[in-house]
Amino acid sequence: MVFTNVEKAFVGKNVPKFPTNIPFIAVDNFPLLGKLAALRFIEWVADNPEGVISLPTGKTPEYFIEWVKRILSQWDTAEGKEMRESYGLHLEKRPSLSGLHFVQIDEFYPISPDQHNSFYNYVQKYYINGFGLDPNKGLFINSNDIPLADGKSYNEVFADGIIDLGLRYREPKNKIEELKQRSIFMIDDWCAEYEEKIRNMGGIGFFLGGIGPDGHIAFNTKGSDPHSTTRLTYTNFETQAAAAGDLGGIEISRHKPVITIGLDTITYNKEAVAIIFAAGEAKAQVVADALEKKPSNLYPASVLTRLPNSRFYITTGAASALKESIYNYYTATPWNQEKSDRAIIDCLYRINKYADKVTVEDLLEDEYCRMIPNLNENTVDEVVKSITDKIEKGTSLWSNEVFYHTGPHHDDIMLGLLPHIHRVSRNETNKSHFAVMTSGFNAVTNTFLINILESTLDFINADRIEMLNYPDFFERGYAIKKDKDSYHYLIHVASGNKIERKRAFAHRIIRNFIEIWGIKNKEELKDRISEIVNETRNSYDGEKMSAEIRLLKGMIREFEEELVWGFFGIKESNIHHLRLGFYTGDIFTERPNRERDVEPILQQLREIKPTIISLAFDPEGSGPDTHYKVLQAIAEAIREWSKETDMSNVKIWGYRNVWYKFHPAEATHIVPVSLNAMGVFSNAFENCYLSQVDASFPSPKFDGKFSDYARKIWVDQLAYTGNLLGKPFFYQNKSPRLRTTHGLLFFKEMTANEFLLQARELEKSIGG
């Protein structure tokens, strides 16, 4: 393989021991990934000023876009020159992007190009206008420009929102289906013409794309024909779940076909530079499949083996399942107990043998177990002791602690730690605080908002909201006794009275309306609720609503959070809604800054003086980018607090949930989870997180509620360690708690300094 000057600056002198089918470069974090891609892009443009480019949409390109603009804008500055030299971009003249020809990769169909969540809109905003490209040299997928039968618009042809691609293969049943069928064939013709235009330009010269949860590139999902071209097609569940956040819920993305360039489109130009970039451990397996397994339609990105200039740019987390990374994990640093734990647990799972049946010969046959120093008949017992010690830590008692549990979004804390929190909160010497860092309004669908507002209006019209008749309610009464709403709701979780639960929710909605809009009386309240219902009904799914409606949606999530912790007796005053300002609802949220985002956390640390801080430990952005940015803000707040406080006794608990998981060897604490705890968990989630019960924004790895997926993870984690510990360890244990174990929850305890180190210097990157 031959790396360019830019790539050499990132690769260094390391020669891979296990070459992959497609070369890869691994970097430490998400921002650095964007910098690498940006430098390589500019390097290519210098040699191909009128070349054909195809660039990605979504959240992954955030730092790529930022670095391209920064490098070009700082070209003649001393800082810019120094940065270019240090990264191998040896160019004197600033390249111009205006001569490039742009090809849009894909698009949902149909979607208005004016919607902010259309890829056409994204391309125009961030690439054509943002990079200063010539729109006349571009090929775009604009739903308005694709002709349909009888000159009709897509709103007329597909008025019911249904595009049945089966009409390609059967006779239409009526006039409407006949119109749809003719239109689908016309879309197919348009796609063929789009493909021909790309090939007439010589094909794509520079392709940059992400990789989906099923391994897709563009919208070529798992199973796509490697010889596929531009087409209108369906997607699979994994892709629909990943797109749910863009489209306002999976109920929209499930039924939305896509137009995508094909795998053969991407590889048509054999000289093309084709780069796939990916961040986080959640992408590790699909990356390994594409790079190490035989090319197959099961691994769409493996088609890039056709191109000598193809590359994968990935973070160390995304590279973690590669043989190269696994080998380096075991060999690059001195051996420790964690490595022994991982090697033995993985081996037992692979060969499906229990610890008491495995032999030294079995371990010597394993390529990693044989590396264990002084491997002998006691080695497995040492690993068993290591894991049981972690279980002992997970079941130990905590007293006189002040917990500051933090979550990027509502439900993150619950999904990550609830069974453990429930247990330690029973000790009345402990104090627990819960801080949700963002408003979370994106997780409330328009449909949910309309339903809850119409229900509230019905209660008002039926005169079932007594507090509206209090003489000072609209002046000051609305702001007091909010905790009564939670109690009203939860007492009727117990009674099973759904109507009264809805009425309790209506109480909080009314208080929110008065707070947001300054409502003065009942009639004004009814009018404003009706206005918001109409405004929401006339908005497209996924649209960025007004600031007031975003606030209202966020306050719905906040009430749900209060209900969850009210389930466990936590006072409303101990539940904190920080609403950090970087969370805006835009495609790219702002970077956290000191005054707006760090100071509120720092102030709470000063006031609460926690002895244990829990946080979603996602240093590479495996889940939503909000996790990564919240981690930046918390890391900076802890760093600042450490300057004025003795942190020697402060512990950091890093948890993970439905986005990615700890290996049992990584965790410091293993918490047994009983069927009873799972039942309490499900009950609390389903009764309190009403906006999430229908799973509008599910994990791409699980078609259902996050609570069901979290339970599955706990069960799977028990199964993964089962070969080591054996079933009798649990069901014959002298401890009643361990005898009830049906799942395991992992978390990692760190000192403040260890956390800041493992967060990969995020406290530095917050400023840059």
C-alpha cells in the first residue's frame, strides 16, 4: 500500500502485522478523524481541481466540514502554515474548490428540498454554499425535479404517503395504483439518467462516506448487489432506526424509500479515492467485517476492495475488533490482569467450554491465551477470582455518599445504572442527585405532543382541572406544588387508573404553558393550546420548531424524568434540568463552551459536593453526538473543580447503556440484576417515559423500547461471563441476592485523574 504525505503523518512508521483487505488508519478521537479526512480531501483537490466529489450527510462529517473550512480560511496565517506542515500537506498555493463537480450520494423519497432534514438541503447548506462550490457543476437529488405521471407532484401521486415498489412487478388494482405505477417507472428512468450523468463525468473521483449500523455505505444496505447502480429502493430496520432522528421517528423512516447511488456507481472510476470513516466502538464489528472478511453483499463496504486507493479512516474504538487492534492490545503494553480476564473469557465463549472443564492445552491453542505469562492450571482460577471480586464490589454497601448522577439525555441514567441506583438509594445515609444535561426536546415526536395537548384540552373543557379555578393560579399558583403532579401521577400508576394519569400529565402541561407563554386566564390557555396543536400539525416531522415549542417538548421530558425518580422516592429538588445551551436541535450542535455549558455543571459540583459522580462514558461518540459533547463539558467542569477541591476521595462511575457496552474485563464493578429488578425497571420506564414507549427512536440493534433492549444487554452480559463462572455459581450461591441473578450490569470506577486521562484529553479539545 502507498500512503500519501497526509496519511503518512497519521500512520507514522508502524507496519501492520495483520494487513486488511482495505488499508485503514486509526486515530485517537472523533475531531481528529475529521481533521484527517479534511486534510486528505484538500490534498486530493490540489491534484484534481476540477474533479468529481461525493461527500456525506448526517452528523459524522461535522468535524470534516469544520476542518476543511478552517484549513482554507487560515491558509496564509502562521498557524495555518505550521499545521499544514506538521500534517504533511505540503502545498504553497491554497486550492480552490469552485471547479469541483459535486454528486449527491442519496436522499429520502419523497421529501421537500426545503426541509432542513432533507439531504438536498444539507448539501446546499454545508457543501455548495459552505465550501463555495459551483451549483451549476453539481448533480442533486431534488424530489421536486423528478417528473411523475401526468405532470403531477409527489404530494398528488403519493397523497397517502405509500410508495409500494411491488407495483413494479404486479398489475395495479385501480386508477390510483396505475398512476403510482407509472410514476415509479418514471423515477426509475430518472435514476438511470442520474447514473449515466455520473459515468459521463468519468465517475466519482473522491468519495467520502460513513458506514451504517448494518455496514451500509450510501443507502446500499446489507445484502445490496455489489454491481448496483442508482435506484429507488427500500431500507432495512437498522438503517430506518439510524434515520429516525433525522425524520422525526421510525414511524416515518419505516415507510420512506430512498434514492441512492449504487455500489457500482461508487467504484466505477478505478482511480477513485474512496474513504469510509467511522467513530466509536459501536461501529467496530461492521468495520471489521468490511476490512477482514471475504468481500460479500453482506458487507457492502467490502466492495471498496476493487479500488486501490480506498481507505478506512477510523477511531481506535471503531478499530477495536480488528485483529491488528486486538493483537496490539495484548502486546503493546505490559501484561496485566485485565488482559488475562479478557483473553480467558473470550476464549471460553468461543470454544463454549466451562472454566472447570477447560484444560491448559485448550488455552495454549488460543492465540491470545497462550500469551498469558506463566500460564498454568491456576490461571483460570485467578480470572474467576478477578471477576468474582468485581461482583463483590458490585454488591457491596455504600453509606454516607453523595451521588451526582448525570445523563446526556433523559433516560440515559436509568438505562445505564437503575438497578444499582435503586439499591444504593435505599440506604438513607446516601443522598442522590440527578442532573440531565440537555433539554432532550428532539425525542418528543409531533404526534405525541398533539395527543397530549388534545387530552389536556379535553380535561379543561370538561372542567376537570380544578386548579384553574383558584383565584391566584395564573399569577403565582401555577408555580407551586409541582411535586403534587408527580404524586398524583404515581399514585394512579399504583391504582391502574389511566385517566387520572393523563389528568396529572395535563396539570403539568398547563403549568408549562403558563410559564412559557405567560397565560392570564382559562380562555387564553385554551386558545394557545389550540394554536400549538395546529402549528404542530402543520409542521413536518423532524422540523426544528419554534423555541417555545422546543422548550415545551423539553419540559415534557423533564416531567417524565421527575416521575422516574419519584418512583424511587427522590425529591423533585434533587432532580436538576440543566438544559445546556449547546443542544439546539440543529444538525450540528455547537461545541460546549465554558460560560454557557461548563459553569452550570461546575456550580452544581460546588453546591452538591458529590463523593461519587456517574456519567455516560462515551469518549468517542459511539452513540448520539450529544454524549460526546456532554462528556467534554463534564470533563472540563471536573478539571476546574479539582483546582479548588481535594478530589482524592471523589470517585467517577462511568456507565454505558444501549449504545455500546463494557467488556467484563474492562469493568471494575459487576452488579447482579434480578428478575425483580428487571420488573421494576420495565414498570418505571413504561409508566413514566410515555414519549418513549412507542420506541420512535430505537437503537439500530434492537426493534423495540430501550428498556427492553437494556434488559437484553444485561441478560447477554450474564451469558457472556457464564462459561467462566458456571451456572451453579449463581443458583447455588449462599447469597440470596446472587441466587436471583438473571442479568449483569457493568460499570467502571475511576479517580478524577483517571477519568480525565481516559476521556482522551477532552478537557483540552473543548476549546478547540
